[in-house]
Amino acid sequence: MLLGSTARLPLAGMTDKPATANGSVPGPAPAGAAASTIPFNRSGIEGQEAQHIGQSVSIGQIAGDQSYSRKCQALLEEVLGAPKVLLATSCTHALELAALLLEIGPDDEVIVPSFTFVSTANAFVLRGARIRFADIRPDTLNIDENQIESLISPRTRAIVPVHYAGVGCEMDALLAIARQHRISIVEDNAHGLFGKYRQRWLGTFGTLATQSFHETKNITCGEGGALVVNDPAFIERAEILREKGTNRSRFFRGQIDKYSWLDIGSSYVMSDVLAAFLYGQLEVWQQIQEKRRRIWHHYDAELRDWALARDIRCPIVPDVCEQAYHMYYLILPSSKIRQALIAFLKSRGIMAVFHYLPLHLSPMGQRLGGRPGACPVSEAASDRLLRLPFFNSLDPASQGRVIDAICDFEF
């Protein structure tokens, strides 16, 4: 069954807090939990991260925009074919940079999906923009391109599609709308690094795009992000805004003999110590993706028939998409069943979590004009979606425990 119910279901069991209200990862398992608890997420060493950090420290390059930052940026530019990639302290800050570059201001409007992390909207609200919340598709849970036209006004400046779970949005349709109305697209590609839509990398369609290297992402340095600049006209100013409004980057390249304050900006530059860790992961990105591909397909092979027989939805990946293998989720028939499964898995020492609460229903979202029922697919997904443990080092035995426990669940 496709997710499409307009019924608003109660968030039963929310006091158990399997995740925070915005879907972040829970803390340590409570006292008395099974000793062999399988966490929802676990970061780890994938390559030569430790050696690179040691090298960064030994040569005295621990501030930002030094050798490892340049290596990361060059690698991403080469793989993605992007004109410029700039590391940032987070995907949130990369989104804020995008808002600054587009000169979003008061009375401007920006269209974002309601089913996303707060940063997608907050970066533009900080500039005074009005957010127009769009609902999501019932299959991929991506922004519903068929709703965009109805949300556009003369004040619309940008559309911010989020490639949910690393599955590409319908970019052909979104790009056509953006061209027709002369508005920008900023891809929030926090989930989608190394995913593709119609054989083209996610994050290379919009005027600008953002990446996340948070600990929950496929490629991580704990906290970090990047701005992908696909329009070369924005490169020089992006460097200035990212360096506190100065032309410090040109100074370090030896292009000028001193740097000055030229524009607004802030400190968005990632430490080279974090960049060193990140480079260790980026060096082996293909191996990481292959690990995650195997985990995703094993879940899918073992759970899809079980789910189909019980009116439970598994992820849908359109033929035109090559997903990034960021997560595996189930959409349960109701919130009550979802919470019961969370509790059942917890009793087996397995941590599974829900995801976003719709932004339009949050206190801040309602201050911005959101109202119950405005995005029914987002509301239903929020009530019923469950994310399973998914991380690079999830071994077959542990994944088998998760699958067996799910198949033992009765409702």
C-alpha cells in the first residue's frame, strides 16, 4: 500500500523517546538493557583516518582550509564534476551560506518539504524569508513536484528539494519549474552523496547544493558539511562569505598580499583535523558504499515479502534513481503498531527509531503559517515510519538478529 492516508494518527509511545522530536539518534541504552545491544547508528574507522589526523597535527595544520581541506574538496570536485566544493562546519552552515549567496531576505519565499530536518527551513528563516511548506510524494517521500506550482508566488526565490534516504527527487520536473519561474534550486543532499538521478550525481542539479558529514551519514567526520557550487558565478563570493566576509582565501593562495573585509559573512570553515578524518573516509568511499549496498539489499530481500503480507511499506526506489544507500525504513500501518515494534525490538536489544516530525506542525512551523492537515502525506509518514539499524560495520549476524526479531513481531 502506498503511503497516502490523510488521517492524523496519534504519536503513541512518544514518551519512550526512541529518538528526539527531530529524529536524531538516541543516547546510550538504558541501564539493564541487553549487553549486546545493536545501536541504530555506529561510526567507525574506514581507512587511514587516524594516520591523516596524526599527519595534520604533526605538520601543524589544524586550522581550516589547509592541506586536508583542499584534498577533500579536490576529490569531491573530481568525482562529482562540480565547479567548486567548499567544506563547511555542518550541512546547516552550508545551507546558511546558500541563503546568503542567493541574497534571500525579508518578504522572500522559499519552498521546502515539511518532512525534513529543521535546518532545511531554518537557514532561510534566519534571513527573514517566509517558508512555504510542500507535502511529499507517497512513494519516495521526496518533495511532491506536482504541488510546487500552487506554492509559487511573485516572491518565491528558491525551491529546496531534499533527496530523502538518498533517493533522488524528480529533478527534471523541478528544474523545468525553476526555469519557467526563474527561481533557484538549492539541493539539500544531506542523505544523498554518491546517489544519482538519471545517471547524474545528486547535488549537481541545483544552482547550489549542500552535503552532510554528520556521524549518522555514510561518509562522516562527526560534524561537518560542504557547499557544492554548481554555478561558477557564485564561487568567488562563496569563498568570501565563508571566510567571515574577507578575501582571505585569495591571500592564502598568494593572489593578494593582504586580505580585507569585503562583505557580510561568518566562520564556516571546517578544521583541518576534521578534514583529515573526512579524507580518510572519502578515499574509500566506494568500499563504504558497497558495504551499505549489501546491508540495504539484505534487509530488502528478507523483509519485503514479510512486509507485503502485513500491509507494511518498504522503501521505493524509482528505476531512474541510483540510491545512496543511506537508510532502510518500514512504514507501519499505524502509529500504534510502529511504537509497539519499537518497544518489541528494544526488548530484544535492538534500537530502531522514527524520523522527522513535520515542520509545519512544529511550534515554529505554525508561527510561519503551518496548520494540521496541510501536508497529509508528511503527517502520515511521521506517524508510521521506522528506521532500522544501519551503519557501515553492521555485521551479518547482527543484521540477522534484527531481521529475525522483526519477523517474530506479531500485531
